[in-house]
Amino acid sequence: MYDIIIIGTGAGGSTMAYKLADSGKRILILERGDYVPVEKENWDSLEVFEKNRYTTTDLWLDKHGKTFRPGMHYNVGGNTKFYGSALFRLREEDFNEIQHYGGVSPAWPIQYEDLKDYYLEAEKLFHVHGKRGSDPTEPFDAEPYPHPPLPHEPRIQEIFDELTTYGLHPFELPIGVNFKPHNTANAPYTLDRFDGFPDASERKGDAHLCALSKALEYPNVELMTQAKVIRLNTDGSGKKISEVVVEHKGEIINIEAPLVVLSAGAVNSAAILLESKNDHFPNGLANTSDQVGRNYMFHQNTALIALYTEPNSTKFGKTFGINDFYHAARGYEFPLGHVQMLGKSDEHQIRADSPVPAPGFTFELMAKHAVDFWLTSEDLPDPENRVTVEEGKIKISYTENNQEGHELLKTELIKALKASGKFQSFLFKGYYFSKGMDIASPAHQNGTTRMGQDSSTSVVDAYCKAHDLENLYIVDGGFFVSSGAVNPALTIIAMALRVGEHLKNTMLK
């Protein structure tokens, strides 16, 4: 018998485990995958990007019923083992209603101030490096980032300066990285393989290393790997979760606890709830509102590779961002979005994203001259963009929205880069290679168990407790009411810290 069961070890689940570990309660953490092995293939882009060594082999369905392999990672630490560790606070305005080119981004039932202290705690926990105040849209905080910003390598500094001269306000990117992960053997370290790679050096600020490993130091905390949750059962009243049904190494087991935290990620948490339907919840558990799985968002994202006239020898280019277009400004009536650098691409990463090279280029040549950008615009909640389950397969029914703002953002970035005179290939002037991120890339997934005060239009309350159940909390990207236009991980971490503190002060007291 356990006191608490936490399902999932990503940003939400691992942080919940960390926050609750000192409660003295017996905690079981369930992870459907296993540890990512530390091996030379961790940093082999051929293995990671072309052979998809670490992504699930599960198949999902799109809105037309066509199967695809999602870029999901089922392992200890969840998708954070592979993320780029850019850890942003949502802007204060993101919690309010905002008009976009594609529609309205609705208001949250909480405000930025409700998360402010937890954002700072999250930044410390995940070793965030940054420069407070360099981002003109960042919420004010008198306390600096826990660590100084990562330095720009020479070519990146040159681009930073050129964009500043152009009139933009590039800023130091907040990145979670721990340069001293061990008490001994801390030789000088150079950042390199990062975005999309698991970090064999154990320096990336991921959920496993920053939160879960600390929780597991407590004797009352236990981790069960290779434990896939099949469904959640309720008691006779239908008001409480009575047991968690788990497939563990081929065996079905039922586990009980008076408190359950579901943190399997926005897609899989919704799928678990939908698959747990019963007489009390014929449309899925915690779903009297019919909102479970709806309002799926994962941002309008584009990875853009700009070809510099000179070779780019940068090892780690992910050190600055641009938010001049995050709000309605610079002649635009509505927000466009956010730009940040990506880790330096190589030929295998480019080949994995493009079946045909640019005219006149080999992938190797492109990689030598590439400078990598990531563009994000807000994805607006749409109840018809949703997660469902058909015959055991997850189905993502999704139609793009807010594309006008995203296209304008791409146009503005390319205009700014061209102004330097350096971003034109030596073969074709002004050539840019860009690729949108479709539903097979669910890294920023959120919105499927939205937060709200009205139980008829939302799934969880302001502390992520399911409206319909007394002992179920859902703490992952699902609680997002709107997506903002920055990476969601730090907000998930901060919310987990907030909910964990709430539980210790209420249910666990």
C-alpha cells in the first residue's frame, strides 16, 4: 500500500516527486519506459535523428486515420532527456486574454503572480543560466538567474551584434545546464550535442537529473520502470480513484493509493483518462465536461536553417533569442511569436528533416555553413483539435491555426538576417531552408486537461485537481489554458512545485 502514486517521470511527475519526497509519505513513481542507457550512441546524430534509436515505435493516427510514428520518448525523465533545456517563464500577459491573427487566446484562472515564486524555485532546481532583464518581454524579478548566461561563441556573437545593429533586441537565452554535476571529476566541459540528444555527460538540466534523482534519495520514494498504466479504476461511488492498473514487464498488476498524480504528458494523460471510462464516466474518467483530450496545442513551430556565407564552426549555438515580435509591436496589430537559436546542426540532422538537399548543396556543405533558428508562435485552443483513442491507438485530430502570425514572424527573421549581407549562400543568394513541425513532433504538447474554475468547461481546478474526483491531480502540460509562445517546460515544473506545496499543506498535512 502506497500513500501516493505518481504516473510519469517527465517535467511534471519528477518535480512532483521531488517536492513531495520530504513529506514522509510512501511514494511510488511509475514510468512506462526505462533509463536511457549511457552509451556512445547518445551523441551520434545518425542514430538519434535518422535511425530514431530512442523514440517510441508506437504508431499514432492522424485525423484521417493514417498512422505515423510520433517523436515521443518513453524513458526515465520523459521528453526532457531530449529537449533543448530552454526554460522560459510565461509572460505576465500570457495569463490574460490576447487577440491574435488567428483568433483569441483565452485568460487563465490564475495570474503570473500565482507562479512567480515557483518559477524562481524551478530556475534554481534546474540550474538555469541567463541574464535577468536582457529579454524586453520577461517578467520583472529582482533576483538574478541562478547562474550567469552562457557565452556566445564568436560566430553567434557576430550574429547577435548584427541583429542588434539592425534594431532588434536579442537576449541571452535561459538554458538549464549543470556544469558541476558531480562532486569530483569536473574537468572543463564544452557544450555540444544538446537539442534532441540525451546527454551522456549528465549536465543537461533534465527532470531525471534535477528532480527525480533527488527524490529517490529518500527511502520512502520508489521508482518502478517498464510500468505502463493501462487504466485508472474508481471506487463504487465514482468519486475516488481506487486503483491504478499497470502492465509491468508483461504482467497486469493493480496498485492502490489514496492520492494519484497523473503526469504522463498532455497526450498520454488524456489517453489514459479516456481509456478509463466506466459506468460513472461513460465518456472517459474525469470527463463530465467532455473536455478531456480537447484543445490540444503544441505551438506553431519552424526549424529554420540559414546558410551563412562563411563556415560556422560553432559547437553550441543555442545562446540567444529574439522577442521583439512576442507582443503586438513594430507595426503589427497582433503578436507574431518568439525566435531562439538551436543547437548546431550537422549533415545527419538536416538529412533527417529533408529527403532532398537544397539545389547545388550537399547536406555536409549545408551543415558547415548552417546557422540554426527555432521559431514559435502561439497555438490557439480549439476544441476540435483533440486527442482520442481508437482501438487502442492514440489519434491526434489537428488543424493548424494562427498561421498568418507565424508566416509574418518567418518573414521578419529572414529580413533581419539578410540585412547583414552575410546570410546568402555562395551559390544561391538568400537561400533559406525551413521545415515546419507537424503532429509527429509533440515536444510542446499541452492543453488537453485544461484548467478552469467552471467544471463544465474545464478538467482541473487552479491546483490541478480533477473537478470530478477527490484524489486525482493532473500535473503536466495538459493544464495549459493557452500555449503562449515560449517553451512550456518551466511552467510545468513551476506548477508541479506549486501543487506539491499545496498538497503538503492540505491533503498530506
